[in-house]
Amino acid sequence: MGADLQDALYKNPEAPIADRVDDLLARMSLEEKLGQMMQLPAIDEGYETYIEKYHLGSYLHALGDTIVQLRRRNAEKSRLGIPLIFGIDAIHGHCFEDGSTVFPTQLATACSWNTELFGRIGEITAQEAYGAGLDWTFSPVLCMARDPRWGRTGETFGEDSFLIGEYAGALAAGYEGAGVPFAACAKHFAAYGEAEGGRDSTDVHVSERNMRTVFLPPFKKVLDAGCKTLMVGYQSLNGIPCSANTWLLNDLLREEWRYQGVVVTDWNNCGQMVNLQSAASDIEQAVELCLEASNDVFMNTPEFFDCAVALVRSGKVTEERINQSVRRILHLKFSLGLFEAELQRDKAEHWQPERWQVSEEASRQSITLVKNDGTLPLVANRLNKVLVVGDNAKNLVNQLGDWAFLANKVNNVDHRTVVVTLEQALRERSVRGGYRLDYLGADYCGPLNNEAPNRFAIEEAARDVDAIVFCAGDDLTQYGEYHDRANLSLPGNQSAVFDLLVETGKPIVTVMIMSKPHTIGWVLEKSAAVMIAFNPGPFGGSAIADCLFGDVNPAGRLPISFPVTVGQLPVFYNQAPGWHAQLSPKYDKTDHYVDAPPESLLAFGEGMSYSSIVYGDAQIMASKAANACSLKVNIKNTSARAAVEVVQLYARWCIPGVTSPVKNLIAFKRIELQADTGFDVEFELNASDFVVLDRRLHWQQYTGGLVLLVGSSSRDRDLQVLHWQFS
């Protein structure tokens, strides 16, 4: 770096960021500007040469010493000393380095209904990733999972817009408020999970009304709170690829919402417009279209550099358009202190021991009990023999789930030293408890075992057992990005094995370690008890065992509904009314297919514990504030065991000329109740909180009747109905 730059304004950490950005931008060549708009992976052959070749501004998927080496190389090669920014997919923890903290997947932790827990997870993840040399996580995921055939269902917080906004807001605040300079990224913008048929990244057709009332509110909440970056979805929205969608990125994001943060494409969105979507005749046209929208950083599109140079030189794209993006990128780098940062950071300073305790607590809070005939909790001194069946009881990879390994390059050594599988946890308990434990693993039963079950071996193993723990689910090769499923039944031979276990007549406790809801109606019916664990993290095995034996009272509630059959989809709880099925004189006056039940198999918000929680009569009282009210309900734990209850408040409104959902979650409270105690749960409601989209797509404060529903799940039978009028 030339001596004349030492006194440059942009080098002065005391100067206002805006002034530093302007000073630096004025010194940059076009090529240096375009390099700042590129992010390339540090797993390519020759990745280190990108610094000179493209004046590169950002890497992703760099780890360990690679980060230090690249920072040092960039410091030597960058004419203006513009630092690199390193991004990573730290989706449920900074998972990609062995020894780093893995938390349960988002869908698993979403069962906690605990926003404070997500905030703590965000803080730990940011501290850990920062200590490892990283600056930016591509999280939180704000996609909505309303079709579980979609392979990326497990990356989401579930099916409800309000709950997603609460969780994502807490997680993003944790990332960016962790005491270290670190950036969150809200993704994927927008409605990515609504792809037709659950087919990852295919076309999405959503009305503007649904966009504004269902899919955009979580993003608006997180961005308004200060989230520094936003990632654009792969898919096309109403026929236009999101990264070229000027309504989405210019009119809505930049003009209406006034968002000033950095927008990054997903992996080669620009190139995909040519090679997958047929939305551009060549890569130069694709780059031009993406520049017309508000993309700032082009992820893994190396062709961007030469194309953008040509577009500016030809006058098709102005340099001022380039400057707009580079200003935002430089502002991000200055705000993160990258111009003053050390090349190497100290892991020991940021990788704190309590991170494992938080991961274990997240696993415990994620376990959701959905059936129990009294078989649970198990009592060790009453057991002589327990049989555990299923590969997922001992499968480290499936317990951790997707995004626990870099680019899905699974190494079975990774995280091995900290993971406690269910089989391991139950075996350790059997030694302490004095009972025998037998295990039939992948060779007998699992999601990848397509052999007919060994009837003799299963019957012999089940002889004289007191209980069978059947651990079922899916395998990492059957979900995640690119891996959508048409059939949601248990894969492999698991259903056939379960049928043989039922024939033994022994009580079956089923534990589901899986990425998403499955059609498990037969399993639910024939099991004595069922626990949903999703991908419960490194301590999932011990957390499940603690719940099975009653050391932990299960407290999870489902953030997503389970279908009875795939043909019943969609089954998300807050659908719009109007189905004519209820008009049939031949059936039961309810809405359903003639060959399927009216309700989902398991409902949003559903879950139970070993305690008995009794709801008193809810009451609504006018508040002292104008046009406001208070809803109060007493809940009482009538058992001798402390418990957690999630009190859920739903609402239904009527907007003239608009069809509204049958109910929407508007608030919830997670209450810890000691044995034999009660608690008055109160929700304050103000008319100003109810802003709705009228028939002409104008936001209006709601007036009129409000139906309020309060209880323990979204099922009608679990809710009390009350009425209030806003004037």
C-alpha cells in the first residue's frame, strides 16, 4: 500500500463511516469495485488466486488456517487494503469445524417455543464463528414449511409466519448483539418454501396479498430490527427469478421498505437463470438483469466479473449502479471493523465452555411428546430387559441433521467426541439401572435398509422384553437441498419392522429422529408412546433418554403439522375457509376429502408432558387504555411434577371483501409451573396492533369483531373461544 494512503480519510477509524466509504469509493477502479461484488468459495481449485484475478471482496466456506492465509494474501495484494469478508452457513451453530458447537436443527429447536433460547444460540454461534475468523452467517432461515415433501423443511422454524418472525428476530438479534462484530443474513427472499409440489427451487406462484400477509412479515420484522444482510431465493416468483425481480428487490425492498443493507444472491442465482430457468439467453444478459435489480454480492458466479466490465464499458449498466452496491458493501465492512481487524483471531477467547450446556438444554426443550398411554416415564428398577430398534438410534449424522458438515462432506469422525446417541445414552443407563439392553441397528432396521426384515431375529430379540424403543426417521441422503420426497412414509424397511414389533404384543415407545413430518398414522396408533425429536443435536440421545425416564418432563410443542397422507396436503393450521366439502349431505358436514379425515395427524402447537395442566375459564376485560382489552386465563398444574405449558393465543377477523384464515397465532407464552400451582396468564391486546390488508391492498387498522381462541394447541378442541369488538 502506498505511503500516500496512510493518511487517507478511509483509513481513519474515527471518521464517520459514510465519509470513509465516499473517500474509498472515489479511489477505486471499476475492476476493484466489481471484485467487491463477488463472493467465491474457498473450496475451488486455485481459490487463493481469486484475490488477484478478481480483486475479490468475499469468500465463503473458508475455515481455519485458510482464512488467515487468505487475509494475509489479500493484505499483501490489495492496492487499497480493502479487507475480505468471510461468510459461512452457520445454520444451527457454527458446525463446520470439528469441536465446534452443533445445536439441534431449526425445526427441532422451534419445538421449544422459547425465543430467549434462540437469542442465546445466536450469541454463542456468533462468538464461535467470529473466533474462528468468520464475519457473516447466512442465517436465520425465514422460509415457511407448508409442504413437508420439500427437502429443506428441517431448515425452517415451521409453518407459521408469526412464530417464524419471533424466532428469526431473536436469532438475528443474538448474532448481531453478541459483543463481537458479526453479520446476520435473512434468507431466502421470498416465499422460497412455496415451490410447487415441494420441488426445491421451482417456480412459486403467490398472490401479492399472500406475499404481504404471510411470507413477507417475518422478513420485515427482522430487517426493521437492523439485520445487516439479506439473501435472495433461488426460485422464480410468479415467473420472474427472484434475483432479477425488480418488484421484489427494488419496488418493495429498497423503495417501500427503505432497506439499506447488503443483498447477496444465493449460490449462482445469476448463472441458474441461464442453465436452469431459461430466463436469460446468456450469462451477460443474466448479469444485466440481476444488476437491474438490487443485488449487491454475486455468490459463486465468477462470470460476473468479465460480464459486468463489458456491460459498464458498453453503457448498458452505469458505473453509478455499481457504486450503489459497493457503497453498501463497504459500509458493511466498515461497520464490522474489518479495516482495523487483526488477521488472526483467538478461538480460545470466544469458544466458551457453557456453549455445550446451551446445546444440551436446546435438545431437552426440543423433545415433543405427542402420545403416552401411561407407559412413560420408564422406571429403571422395574425393567429387566429393553430392546432398542433402528439405525437412527445410533446414527450420528442423522441425529445432527443437515448443515452440520461443510457442503455435506460428511466425515464420521466430525463431532464424534461430543455426540451422545440414543443407543449410547440408554446403554449407559442400563449399566446404572441394572437392566439388560439389546440393540438391532442398521443391519436390521433403518431408512436405508431395503431388505425384508428378519422376522426370526426380531422375534427372538423381543422375547422377554419389558419395553421396545423403536427409533425411526430419515437419512441425510433423503432430505436437504436437492432432496425432495414424493412419499412421506417411513423410508427403508422401518414400517415392515414396526409391524413385526407390533405382533410381539410388547409396549412400543417410538422415537422419531427425522428432518420433517412423516405420515406415521399407523405408528402413532399402535405405539404406547411417541416422541418427536426431529434432528435433536449432539446431546439428543441423552435428552431423549432423560425424557423417556422422566428426569426431564417433556415440554416441546410442534411448530408444524403432520399429514395423515401425502394426498391430504396442505394441512397447515391457518388455511382460508370456503371448501365446499362441508355442504355434502352424504358425509359429516365437515371439510375433508371423502377418503381422508378432516384433521391433520398431529397439529401445530400440539404436545404434552407427564403433568396434568388444567385451563380455567378465559375472560376478556376492557383495558384502561382506549380501544384495548386484556385476555386472562388461569392455568394450574394439578400434578406432583413441575412442568412447562405453552399457552397459545389465536385470532380470527373479518375484513370486508377479503377471505381470512380460520385462525392465526398472534401471541404465546411459555410458562414454567411448579407442582400443584396455578398461574394467571394475561395477554394485552390493542386495536393498533391489528393492521390488516384491505380489499384494495391498503394497510388499515382493523375495526370490527375479533374472535379470540386461547389454549394448548391449534386444534379447535384445545381452544376456548371468546369475542371482542374493536371500534
